Amino acid sequence: MASITIRNLDESLKAQLRLQAAQHGHSMEEEVRIILCDTLTQTENSADKGLGSRIRARFAGADKGEDLPLPDRDEAPRAPDLGP
């Protein structure tokens, strides 16, 4: 298996990576492998799908089957103003 070295990594980015790895119970090295794998796999998979499929996947969790409450209509509809 190949290995890489990342030079000039910003200290704040390294600290964030260390915290994220600790939260997930991984070493920093394992966390980087997971991030790279997820990111590259996601890019490859989204390239295989059409625009409609990608939009649907992005908003799949947004529809919980709940209707939004509609405000009460107190006024009668007005005729449109079509100008002179």
C-alpha cells in the first residue's frame, strides 16, 4: 500500500483533524484515509448520475411528508393591474 507525506499543513487544520479523529475514535491517519475515500468515491458516483438524480439525492432528506401550514386568507383575490 502506498503512503504519502503532506507538508506545510496549517496548524489549525491539523488540530481540527485531530479533534475529528478523536470524536470518531480513529487515528489521524485513519481519519484522513476515510475522508479521502469518501470524497473521491462521492465524486466518482456523482459523475455517473444525471443532474436530476443528483438534485433528488441532495434533497432526499428534506421531504418528511409534512405539509407546510398555509396562512389564512382574509382578503378576496385582487384583479391584476395590467397597466393603461
